[in-house]
Amino acid sequence: MAYKPRAPGVMSQPNVIPMADIMLVLLIIFMVVTPMLQKGISVDMAQVRNPREMQEADREDAVVIAITRDHRIYLGTDPLPVDQITARVSDLMANKLNKVVYIRSDARAKYGEVVRVVDEVRAAGVDQLGLLTEEVPKGRRERTETTPGGD
């Protein structure tokens, strides 16, 4: 009599171990790649209700100045002292037809610092500035202001 192999019995539960392995690999890939996708310096931008789309700010050749909450200024990813903004921006704008500079300011940065950077950029001969903001999330309730003594 010859040996006849038998098929294993039917499993009632799915085998999820290979799926868990794949999910862990994908998680690691996303954790490594996500920080690389962001251009420039990370700042918590001011949130507004009706933002205007500025697609040009995402272009590779866009000039973006970032102001962090601790008063540091970056041109792209390079740190930049305030007194060198005018010279560096005018050098970058010399051969461009579209002379627009975008400013990404942290919501907690001092207003005077932002105005100072805007003045330096204007001194470089730039007429168009874009102040980058984020849209308020749709589900978030907005703060309402009331006047004292009135309803």
C-alpha cells in the first residue's frame, strides 16, 4: 500500500501574520519618508478662515523665508541674519521674471519681527509678497468675540 499525503484541515481563522509584517514595513517606510517631504523649516503657521491658494509657493524655485517662534530666520533651509536678507533676496531675484517672495511665519512669532523681514524684502526690490497661512480645520469651532455690555 502506498503512502498518500493528506491535506491539512481547513483553518477557521485567517492567518494575519504576513499582513502584520507588511503593515509594519509600510509604517517604517512612511516614518522615514514623511520628514523628507517637507520643504523648508517647520513652523506652525497662523490659521485663517478664507485662505487664498498660492500654488507657486510649492515650486522648486520659489523664494520662501521662514520665521520661527524663537526669532530665527531661514531662507529655504539656510539660517539667515536679518541684515543679510536684502542682499540675498536681491541676488535671488536678479534673473527672475516672477519676483514674488513667500513668508512662512510661526503664529507665535513677534509681529515686529515679521514686519522687519517684510521691510527687508521690500528693500530688495520685491513688490509682491505672499504671507503663507493654513486654513482653520472645518470641524473646529471658531472663537467668537463679544463686546462688553452688549449682546
